[in-house]
Amino acid sequence: MYAYVARLARVFDEADGVAGVTGLLGIRGDGRTARGSGGGGRQALVQLLVLALVGAVGLVLGGTGASSADAVSACAGRPAKTVKFATGELRVYRSRAYACAVTVAKNPGKRRQMSVQLQARGARPVGDSGRYTTRAGPVTVPALHRCIRATGSISGTSGSTGWILC
């Protein structure tokens, strides 16, 4: 759903807003098509639908003013564990057969070294590391009936879960 809304927003931005979208549809400002004078009622309905869609996209992407770190939920599933540390927090999510982890900065903005690592017992760890502004990850591992552990760090400060979800 989010990908669909993001695609619509991208089309809207590339079309220079409502005027561009209605121009792409061939609708003039008076509700008539650019090709002729007929069909004003149908075209006006299409124009209203486009405006409603644009408003819905704005509400979804605009949000309620929450910080980007709070709004980001890159992992599917429900929260299983959160480990807070000085520069951010490590969030672990659990779905039926998978575990997912992400490291989120407490104060997003400037680029700094971030990493997240997730390991299912008996498997190799999976990680993401780099210079990011908001978060590192998500990383996902299959974890059906397996313990997992996660580690996250931001600018040298880290947090770890130990073995959990056993």
C-alpha cells in the first residue's frame, strides 16, 4: 500500500501538482477537455476525483508531525524488543517466521556511522553498516522456532539484546 501511495505522489510531483495532473488528463480549468467542448460533467467528476486522491496522498505522506524516526517502521511484524542507548535505539520485530532489526538515531540529521546486525542461532549474522542520517537496516533473518540476537550501534555507542525469542 505504501509503495502504491509513494508512486502516486511521485507522479503528482513530476506533473507539477493538480494543474499538471489535470493537464495530463486533458482537462482545462473550466472542466472541458482540451480536445473539444463536450463531456464537461464527466471531466469535472474526474477532476474532483483527482483532487480527492491528491488530498489523500498529502494526508498519508504529510503525517501528523511525528519525527521521522518515530514514523519509520521499516520492519514487518510486531515489536519484540527495544534497546535504548545514548545515541539511539535498536528495534527488533517479530513476524511468524522472520525477525527483523533496525537501528534508529535519537537525533536524525547529520551523517554518522551506524550499523545493525541480526543473527538467528545456528546461522551467520546479517548486517547493514554505513554512514546514515536516520537509520541502519532493516535486516531480516528466518527465525521460525529459533533464538535470535541483535546488535546496533551509532557513532561508537551500541546496544545489544543477547539471545531472545527462544
